[in-house]
Amino acid sequence: MKKSFVDRIIREGSVDTRKYRYIVRAVYTLTEQYGVIERLPLNYLDTTAALHGWETVARV
């Protein structure tokens, strides 16, 4: 992914493309905090597949 696209996802919180919805999510562990960018196919929206169908594509 291009840096400009990653920056857009971080700035806007979620971005829809033709095939996927991308979101940024915060992850907290006992030793560190970081963000991840995840994507979900648009045809999974409003279905039960949206609960666990997110794929992590980048760590920011």
C-alpha cells in the first residue's frame, strides 16, 4: 500500500474502495500499543461475516 493511502485511512478512520472497506484500529497489549489497518470485502458488510472477516494488512 502506498504511504498516501495509509495516511488517508489514518486521517479519515475508514475508506471504501471498489472491493474493500479499510479501517484503522488501535491494539493494546500489556507491553505495547500500536495501530493496525484492516480490510473487509464490501459484500461482507451487514452480514455476520463482518464480525470476524477482517484481515490485517498493515501495522502502523
